[in-house]
Amino acid sequence: MSTQTLPEVETRPEGTDHTGDDTPKMFHYVRKAKIAESAVMGTHVVALCGEVFPVTKSPKPGSPVCPECKKIYEGLPKGGGE
């Protein structure tokens, strides 16, 4: 499976909506440039769907993705990288 990066949007979703064991229920697509900053500084990121949260977890293959983020992401024009 290949991953394509769109300009300024990370193809790797980030988690929110945590369950009781601190495992995110689903992951959201966020701007690539903000992921590291959020993880290190604790700042909040804004997902494509508008959800605002700090980055705390990284997804594993097969992790559930926010349906609204996925729909928005798939509707974006394909980019050639950054």
C-alpha cells in the first residue's frame, strides 16, 4: 500500500475521541506541519473535519478513521508532495 502526501495535509491520521484505556476510537487527518509541534509542545491541531485536539497517539494500519475527515481528504486535489 502506498501513501501519497498532499500539500500541507498529512496522510497519517491522528487520534482523538479516546476510550477508557486511552486508545483513540478513531483517527483524524491533520496538517502535517502541526503534528510534531502538537506532540512536543502540547498545542492543539485542527482536523479536516474541524475537530480540535492535541496529538497524543499515532495510528496503526487498519485503525479507524473519522468518516468526515476521510471524505474531505478524498475530495482534495491530488498533490505532488511538499
